[in-house]
Amino acid sequence: MKDANSNLDSSSPMMITTAYGEAGDRNALERLERFGGLKLREELTRLFLQEAPTRIASAHAAYAAGDTAQIRAMAHALKSSAGQMGAARVASLCEQIETQDPPPDFAKALCELDEEFSRYRSWLQTAFPTPPSP
Amino acid sequence: MRRILIVEDNADNRMLLRAVLDDSYAVTEYTNGPDGLAALAVDDPEIVLLDISLPGMDGVEVLRHIRANPLWRHLPVIAFTAHAMSNDREKYLAHGFDDYITKPIVDETILLGSIARLLDRVPA
């Protein structure tokens, strides 16, 4: 079977292995702290947790409307954000939804996306718990 | 400080670029092609970091507009994109981009190195 990543640019950070461990990549979030401190990591986390469900919901709506181009556009937009946030499984699924030819079973892929995003959110709460408000 | 204009519709990518670039460059940012194009005359950037998958006018079309203006024909423009298939680099360079950087940013030195190299060609 052809690997879903076999056509990716080998120098690309979107090269995501399909052999998964955790739902999230701690290194990616630590990298964000290196770029812009705790503030950047927390702001990007807040933004991702806010925007990703909206994007996924829009993909479900596009699927219901039979709008394949919109499903793929959503997947493209979510892919880089997910990769940036260390949500590797989410990013990998988005890659498949965006580029796989012939197209995947979108209904199945979007359900998997729901599940993987939930798993990532749970992982995040454990790996990087939000401190209680003062 | 040397001037960079960013056109990127995703807020998280703009935030990240700011974190990486703000200490070294004067950065202005826009969320769509028409606004970015309109800002060229005002901000007078020395380099442009241009997303490809923009709503409405995509990055390739924005580049076409930039190159059509004699003032900006030689303005360095970097494609900043999550399109990362094996032939995408060649495809975007063939469109006239000066370099191609993939999202997400994993190694910021690749981006910073590209910007520095291209700015070396532009008199300060």
C-alpha cells in the first residue's frame, strides 16, 4: 500500500510518520516557547482549541453539502496549525483529506478527525495543564 | 530595521511569524492579497512573505500583480505555504517566487536564513 506521505517534500516539516505514539508532540509545544515564551505557547494553544473545532464543523457542513473543495480547503488550513501545535495525527489526517487521490471516504475521515482532535485535547490537558487562575 | 511585509490569513501563523521576526525586522502584516498589494506602496517592504492559500486572491495571483508592477518586479517574495508535496518547491519557484518555506515552522533558521540571503541582494 502506498504511504500517505510518500509524495511529500522530504525536507518538509509536514512529513509526518504514520507510526503514532502519543496524541501530541511535546517538542512542538516546547518549540513554541522557544520562539516566543510561555505567552506565545498559551496564546497559540487557546487559538487552536478555539479554531480547530470550528474548522472541523465547517468540514462536516461542507460534506453534507457535497462540497469536496471546501472540505479539502479546511483540511489544508487546519493542517499547518495542527502541525505547529504538535497535533501530529490531526495534521496527518488533514494531509490525507487534502491530497489523497483517489479521495478518501470523507465521512469516515472526518469522524476520525473528530476523534483525533478530542484525543489531542485530552493529551494537552495532561501534558500542559492550564494553571488555575489567580 | 529592514522591512518585511507578511500576507497570511491564519492568525496563528501571523502570531508565530511575529515571534520569530519582530526582534530583527520591522514587520507589517495583512490577511489577504488585495490588502497586502495596497500596502506595498505605503509600507515599502524590502521583502514579502506570502501565503499561497489565501481566500479570494491566492498567493500566486498576488505575486503576478507584484511582478506586473515595474516598481516591485525585483522585490524578493517568499512563498510561505503548507503545500509540501515533492514538486511544490519547483512549482512555486517557476511561478517567480524567490524562495519557498513550508509551514509549520520547525527550524526558524531556515526562514531567517532565506530572508537574510534575499535581503543581501537588496541595498539597505
